[in-house]
Amino acid sequence: MDCKILIIKSSGWFFLLLTALLTVPVVFAQAGDKVVIAHRAASGYLMEHNLPSVALAVAMGSDYIEQDLVMTKDDQVIVLHDPTLERVTNVAEIFPGRNRQDGKYYALDFTLAEIKQLHLKEPYPNSGRFPDTGKNLKLTVPTFKEELELIRGLEKTMRQDIGIYPEIKQPWLHRKEGKDISTAVLKILREYGFTSKENKIYLQCFDPEELKRIHDELMPALQMELKLIQLIDDNNGNETKSLQWGEWANYNYDWISSKSGLRALSATVSGIGMDKSMLADEAGNLLRPELVSDAHSLGMVVHAYTFRREKESLPPYVVSFEALLEFFYFKVGVDGVFTDYCGDAMLFLQKRSSGAAAPVSREKLPSQPTVAPETPLSPAAPLAAPVSEPESVTEPVVEPPVAPSTTTAPPQIPISSPVPASGPAMAPISKPVPASESTIPLSPAPQATESIAQPATPVSSPVEAKYR
Ligand code: CA
């Protein structure tokens, strides 16, 4: 026992965890082509964005591990969801007074050496997630290189490809600070061997103009050709602003919703990612029933975010986390989900693909228009007849807007759920198992009254801690 404590105190705890996890057989359980994206690593089990959490997500067999990327004052790329540090670290305690006028502590104002002095904290301390005491477990903000080195190492020892799903956060904000985050990220990816569409990587961003720049200029210059994902926001400017007539305006994504818009987008990206509340309303009706089939007909994948098992995060039309997965994978027809609970999602797909009865109660699900396919689509699958937008082959291509627009937010799913979550226990490690955020705040499990969402900040604020 003393020996064990000694090892743990000498920072070997991480390797103990890793060793334990790596001794477990890992299996790739999928239902067809459906994938699980570990949202901010295994964030539902062990805080977000740190190396042990990455190891855990890998051990659970996740198809892809997500990295949100921002830059430091000294041009290092770190894995951090928000451009600011206060939500997930003790920065206010270690560096009092280093905040900007909006009260936030921007990573762009700190060197990597300073950020490495900070300790991570569980951002949802009362949600029933990891019991972070803040005493002895000192997890730190990883660099992108550290995370890639860990993943490449695990690929070797576990003899498997591990997918990564990095997100370039707010390039417009970095540009205002004189930093080119996209070039910095691409150079690191190239250094670690991610150069072609054959590599298991999706590179995601909310900024369509930046993705076009990456596709048309940056990747050709670096002899790279990666699969890109266009993330779609709800026009509130939380994620993307564009310079219009000398002013930073909220980006309007409405042009992407039509098939002509998707066709224009398909010249640049391999898929789209969007909040699940943009695909189904709170009654479970499909909001854009043609979107998924349109995207598939253009060879694009559709990934949705963010899937959580806490009952407060379940939309009212499902009775469990598994029912939610069933609905989006096999009714809406998405190809992948970003989830804090990668282990549970992998177990769900494993059971689904093995033919076992899905651990969900379907009878309470409302009837849905049979527009979305029931089974995984291949890009070559025939396009379902457009429901609202008949078009001809000669349809003009829609280009991205060039003028600022007003905000038109889609309906949001209420956080309350009339039924308790009934998800299974966390996927047993001994069994094979393989996102702005969501605007859905997590609440303490029993009380459901104490929202721990970030306080709203004005739209005019340069950055808003919206959880993606
Ligand atoms: Ca993200």
C-alpha cells in the first residue's frame, strides 16, 4: 500500500491508470458506419481535455478523440475548449488580476510555462461526474503535441488506428491577436504524420471562410489534404464572426441549410457537424428532414453534438441516453455523435450491431417522418426526394454571404426531462468497447435547479464560453 501511494505521489498515477486500461481487451464495436467521437476526450468520466482522459477514451474504443485548440501568448497550441482559462482551471487563484476587462483570463495572454502552473478542475462539480476534490489530483492543460504523442504511442502499443478530431477554435479571435492558428495546427499535424484523407482525422472549424482558406491555400502549400468538417452554429456569433464593412459581425449559417448550399460546401469539406437541436425539435419532430440525406448524396457525413446521459440533458421525447442515441443514429440518420460518454455510446453501438435488443424503450418515441434512412447510408445512396426544395441539376450554386445578418437561433431543447435517465452503468472495461457547448447546461442530478452553465455574456463580447 505504501509503495502504491509512493508511486502515485511520484506522478506515476497516470501510468498506473494507463497500464490498467491497456491490459484490457479493446474492441471496435460499431453499428455499420456509425462512429463515436469522444467529446473533449472522456469528459463525462474524467474531466475534459487532459492526458488521462484521452487514455481513457482510447481504452473505451472511441472512434475519434476530440481536441479543442487555442494558442498561448508564446504561440504554443494547447488543448482547451474555451479561449479563456477560468472555467476549467484555477487561473484566477494563481494569477489574480491577469484578466481582461470582461473578467476573463485569455490563454492568449499567458505563456505555456504559466499555463502549466494551473490545475484543471471539474467544470460540472455537482453533476455526479468525476469527484474532483482539488487536493491531490493535479491534472494540467495539455499541449496539442503532448496529446498527439500520447495517441501515436498508444496506436503503436495497442496496434490500432486512433482517430483524432481537432477543432480550430475561433480563428477570427486569433487573427485579431496577430496569430495564425490554422497554420500552426496544420504544421503540428504534419509533424505527427497527418497529411492525407486516408489518415483517421477530421479537422473541424465553425468558420467557413477559414476552412476554405485551409482547403485552398494552406493545405496545398504544406502538401496536405485532410478531411474537413464544417461546424454549423446558430448565428449568434458565439463561435464565428466575420469582418464586414470594417466591423466584426455574427456569421450567418443559413445558406448551408439548402442542398445548393451543401453542394457549394462539399467542394471544401467532407462533412458537417451541428447541434442536435438543429435537427429535431423538443417534440421529436425532424426540423430539417432532408438535410442528412442531401449531405449523404453529396458524399458528406453528418455528425451531431453534444450527447450527455444526465437526465437534465435529455430532450423530452426520449426516455434514456440510449433512446437518444437510437433516435439520432437510426431515425435522424447521423453518421456520428459527439458525446461526453464515449464508453456508453460504444456499448450501445456494440449491442446494436450484435443484434441484441437495443437497451431503449422505443414505444414512447413519437412517430417520425420516414425521410431519414433507418440504416447507415453510403455516399452513393440514392437521394430521397427533397421535401421542401425541389431543384434541377442546373440549380445555381449558393455562395457564402458577404454581408452581416441578423441572428435567427433555432429552437433549443429544454434541459428538463419528464423522465429520469435510465442508462446502463458505464461500459464495463472488461468488455469490448470501443461539442459552442452545447447550450444545454448540466444540473446537479437530484435537484435539477442549479444551472452550472456559464453566465451569458453580451453578443458583442469577443468570446463567449459556449460549450461545444
Ligand atoms: Ca469542440
